[in-house]
Amino acid sequence: MEQIEISQGPEMHRRQIELPDGRYLLFFTFDTTEDENEPGTGSEVEIAANT
Amino acid sequence: MSELRFNPLLGEWTATATARQERTFLPPDNYCPLCPTVPGGFPTEIPEANYDIVAFENKFSSLRSVPETPSIEGNEFYRVKPSRGVCEVVVYTPHHGSSLADEPVEQIYKLVRVWTDRFRELESLDFVEYVFIFENKGEAVGVTLHHPHGQIYAYPFVPPYILKELSQARDHMETQGRCLYCDVVEEETRLSARIIAENDSFIAVIPFFARYPYETHIYSKRHLQALTDLFADGQRDLAEILKQVLAAFDRLFEVPFPYIMSIHQRPSDGANYDFYHFHIEFYPPMRSKNKLKYLAGSEAGAGMFINDTLPEEKAAELRSHIRPVSWQATT
């Protein structure tokens, strides 16, 4: 199974893998640091370039 | 087989999804496909021994980004098109016996963040016009897996219920110059009898026009259209009011309270929806401890709901079960 690193945000981290039948699965993990009070900060995950 | 068939009588699309007939149906707890895959155990949908929150493409999907060829050819009258879209499952926690109501507010806050991420990404797909986040909880509303989870459907069109809301909100803005939902919030706040819970960013009510005895709506106090418009404090306030309402549901009859949770956001088709207003609707089917409200003749056949209760009385009942929420850690 291919392991693909997708995101590293300031608080929320997202890691994507491909399941054997081709579907994607996303693992979300979280740091405990405060985020900034800006709209949509919960979704500020950036797609990393190593895919 | 899967395709979209247009209903000319109602002007709506119906999805056929025959593979869903084969989906896992109420498996025993030790064969839950949404639990972590433990060493020596059977392989679940989630191939790791632990996780926090996961989202994945639904195995028994009614919409696919690369859809199947329709099983039947359409024509100008009976229109058919491929079921293009995305269906995701969002698993809230690795704890099989938990529920969103049982999870700490910190976990619900994380879920709000995940919903926001999924909304942002799915709405960016060029074939998606509406991202619908929802949860079915309890066998009374047709749940086939008890592990705490919700779903996301990214539709290639704006669905009918949302179109109707948009039409009403647009008309109100054009005729009154104000947001319809902001006016509902103002009216519910003025009367206060139907308020269940409230914080700086959100208000939960059994609205004046509730169709189900415990139908509960959570409205943003700020005029915004989607999860992506929330500030961090708004995300926390949303988690907090969700925790309060869901826990109150479970306290009502001292049973895990079934519901449909429906998150209503603006469409993702690129048009301007400044007149619309982000909110969440809950449709619980219970009307008392031992009775369900069924969608029968008037509701299913005519679209006319009959509520056997008064929203003001049910709101007072539900409000009596609201408790303060405490955060255990800084998130």
C-alpha cells in the first residue's frame, strides 16, 4: 500500500493513503497549540508536494 | 449499477445505486468495519491500529468521481446521466461504543475542523455543486453501522431541499432587504421560549415551524454561508453547542437519541449566495420515549408535516437537559 504524505498545517495534520481498491483514506491528527483567530483556520492544510 | 435519473414530475434527480444493497448491515461489534485494524484481527476499512478522525471514500458509494456507465440510455424526456460526485465516510473516533454526544467537546471541535477541510476540498472539484455533510444516528433512521460516523455527499447539482431554502432566502432578501435566517434568529431571541442553548456565536432552537417534536436548528448568529467562514472561536462555539444539544438529546429519554443531522451551507457552483445563512438542522424521529414519528400519508404523499406537539413545550423540555460544557485541554 502506498503511503502518501499530504499535509502539515499549524494545528491539523492530514495524511492520505490509498486503499487496495484505489479509494483514498485521510487520517487527521491535531497538535495542541492555539490556532490564530482567522476564518477557516481549521482547514488551512496545505497539500504537500511529495505526492 | 449506478446512475442519475431525472424525475420530470418534480424536476429532481434520483440516484440508483444497486451496489448499496450489498453494504454491510449491522455487523457484530467485533466485526465493525470502522474500528481500527488490530494486530491479528480482521482487516477493517481503516488499516491502522489507531486513529483520531478519518475520512475515506465510501465503499458503497452512490456517487463516484469516475462514475459507472449508466445501465440504461436516457432520452430528452427521461434524462439519464452518470452518478458523478463523491461520497465520503467520516469516522469520528476509534471508540466503537461511543457517539458524538459522548465524545468530549475537544473531539467535536476537531470534527468541525475536519468538516471544514472536507468542505473546502470537495467544493473545489469542478463537477461538484453542493457539499452536504450529514449524520444518520440510530437504527430508527436506517443506520447500518453503529460506530460513530457521519457522511459527506458532494453532489453534481444543488439538491431540492436546499434549492427551496435558497428560493425563500432570496425572496426575503429581495422583498425585505434582510437575511431570512437573521430574522429567524432575531425573532427566536425576542420570544426566547423556543431557545434550547446559546453562546456568543450560535443559537439552538426548536423553531416556531418545527415539523418534528424535537426538530432542533442551530443558527450562526453571524451572517455567514459556510464552515469556511467560521473564525477559530466560532469553531469552538459550534463544538460547544453541538455537545450541549446532543447530550441533552440523550438525557431526554435516557437512551441514545436517534437523529438525522443535516449541515446546510451555500452551494459550491460559483454563484453568489450572500443572502443564504449557515445552519444545522436535526430531525429526531422520536416523539416520546416509546414512540416514533413516521413520515406517513400527509408527510410522504403531500409534503405537509403534522407535528403532534407544541415547539414551545418541547423546547422547555429539551432546555431542562442542557448542561454547561467544560474544556479539558487547550485546543
